[in-house]
Amino acid sequence: MSAAAASEPGRKSGMNLIRTINIAVIVFVVLYAAIAILQPNYLEPGGIMNFLRRATPLAVLACGQVFVLVSGGFDLSMGALVTLTVIGGSMLTDNDPANTAWAILVLYAIGLCVGLLNGLVVTVLRVPSIIATLGMLLSLNGVAMMWSGGSPRGYLPDNFRFFGRFTFRDVPVVGSFPVTVVVLVAVALVAWWGLQKTVFGKRIFAIGDNPRAAALSGVRVDATRIAAFVISALAAVTGGIILGGFAGVSVDVGSGLELQAIAACVIGGVQLMGGRGSVVGAVAGAFTLFALFTLLNLLGLPQPLKDTAQGVILISAVASGAWRRRRGG
């Protein structure tokens, strides 16, 4: 056997390995390397942990958004629900740490209702998800404004801010370890298991790929879609609790996060037409997008470039998905 023939399996194995690596991971490594060149402290354990802490809310939102996108829908209400969570948390706790536990339960109940309402409007009234959730976005922003009187009031108690601020000290190797990273790992593992390893996850993919065929095969399409919107809403509440922990109370804390979550999923390989995507890709996309924003800030480039980058990403993703579908017939 020639040397070239003998090396052929090795080359094929290497190519297969490359194909299994999500492109978002490669882009993230490149961007993070550029950040580290500008700010070498990002290579230190403390710098890495701080980056993960600040990127966690977006990654958590992406973990919820991926369920809706894979099922063939959109959830534009996530950012407004984040804002409502932060403002609602300050209003419900009323500066009293003793109110934190039941306030968080109420916020998750609100998230559950928002997800159910989004899903019912889409499935029962047959309103396109992008319109239904856009209406919910406007409604939630209005509720948040009325609830707060148009400006943030009060503050979040320390035990409410625990998930966004608390850091484990004197941890071996890394020194400090934010509890937000623990939350992210837990959310990502649950989302990965639910989407990739359960019958429910298989139904999500089937609906996104071909809802008519899924219905004919016995899948409860409407119930599955409603569940996807509920998961997305609960992820938004979780992201809001984390953001409130280290960002404080603000009436625009969630502004634009819905588009960032969608862009993060798209970067991670989630197809906007539905039927394709992964939680790992969504999280990697969130890290990549946040690294891009961090790099733009370090370069001193204007803030509007964030919006420009997101717009280019979304337009490119839609065009690419449409092209792939036409090519595949």
C-alpha cells in the first residue's frame, strides 16, 4: 500500500473531525484571541470568569430561543420579559429581602403565562409568531412602564441579586468562580438534554422540518409549539434575574436582547426556517456575539456597530437558509 493511500483514512478522519466542530466555536476562539491581544488580562482565570459572567444572560436566553427557532418560529418578546422581570422584581420585593423567594416564584409564573399566551396566539389564532411575539413585546414594555411609573424605583435585595453577583472565593486554579457560570451550565445541560435526548426534542425538530408531516405521524404540533414558547419565556425570566443581579434596575435593561438571542443562535448554526440547530451551537454563538461586542468596545468603535453587526448576521442567515432550501429542493 502506498503512503498516499495509507494516509487517506487519516485525512478523512481529520476532515470529519473538523466538520463536527461548530463554526461558532472557531470564530469565538479567533475573536477571543484578538481580545486577549488587546487586553492580556482576559487570558488570566479572573478575566475568563468575568467574561463568562457577563456573557451568561445572553447564553441563557439563547438556550430558550433555540427551542422556538428550531420549531420554526420566533420569540421577539424575550427582551421585554427580561425588563419586566427586573422591574417586577424590584416592585414585588419592595426593598425587603424576605420577599425575594415568593417574588421569584411570581416572576416565573408571569413568564409561564407569557409563554402560554404566545403559544396559544400562534397555534389557536394562527398568527405568525413574529407578529404575535412583537405584539407581546410592546405589551410587556407597556406593562413594565406602567408598573414602574415610567422610571426605575427601589432596588433589588442582596439575596435576589445573588445569582448575578455572588462569587465563590479561593477556588483552586481559577481563584474566583461566579455563581452565574453554575447557572449557565445547569441551564445549558437541561436545555441540551431536552432538545437532543428526549422525544419532545425530536418532535421540535420534526415540526420545524415539516409540520404537516409531523402532524400526520401523530405529533401534537400545537402542544409542542406552545411548550417551546413556554421554555423560551422561562429562560427570559432566568436571564432577567441574572441581569438584575449585576446590572441593577433599569427600564431598558432587556432592550434588544431578543435580537441578540436570535443572532447568537444563528451564529451557532440554528436555521431560521426551523428544523436544524443545537443548544451547544446556541451557547457558542452567544459567546461569539458577546466576544464581538467586547472587541468592538476595546477598539473604541461606536456603539451602533453592534446593531449593524446583528443586522448583517440575521440577513446573511436568512439568505443562506433560503439558498440551502432551494438547493435541496
